[in-house]
Amino acid sequence: MMMTAGMLLMGIVAVNAQDSTQRTNPAQQPSQQPRIESQQQNQYRVEDRVSVTADELPSSLRQTLQNGSQYRGWENTPIYRDRTSQEYYFELNDGTNKTMHRFDRNGKTIEGNGNEPRGGQ
């Protein structure tokens, strides 16, 4: 009976030692913070976007949109300004592809991370 009680006590001590090691050694535990994927870092945050009307666009940007055939239909799509970067952006859908268009306040196209066509969704 003493032997059974001793083995039980040793088992409890071993389990508690292992549990306390995991609590005190954060390097072995997975991070509790959510991971941010690199793709998400390149996207605009909903909290930072402000919807703008065509009248609120800088004149240079409005001129770029009116003169570019690739932007046909921009007047009928929501346009946003990012509060953080001060960039303007909108997405056009031609029925099969969605294309994100991004601009600075001078109407210059911002290339990469969004101006590529994506399959219809």
C-alpha cells in the first residue's frame, strides 16, 4: 500500500513539474498573439479608410481617372482614401476580374500589391 501511494505521489509531482515548466518557459509555448500574414500587411485596414465622392478627389486624380480608358466605370464604384497613407483606391469589376487601382493625391498610379487583376469572387 505504501508502494502504491509513493508511486501515485511521484506521478503527481512529475505532472506538476512538467506543467510549471511550460508556464515559466514562454519560448516553448506558441505565441498567444495573432499572426499577421504579409499579405494582410499590404492591404488597407477598414478602420483607416474614408469613403470619398468624385467631387472630393484632388483635381489631378480626377483628371487621371477621366483620361484613362482602363478606369472606365470609376464614377460608379466606391472610392476610398486611406487616412494613414493618404492614398486613394477603388476596385473595378469587369465581370470576370476585379482590379484594384491605387493612386497618390497627385493622380499618379501606385504600382504593386493591389493593381493586379484577380479572379471574380
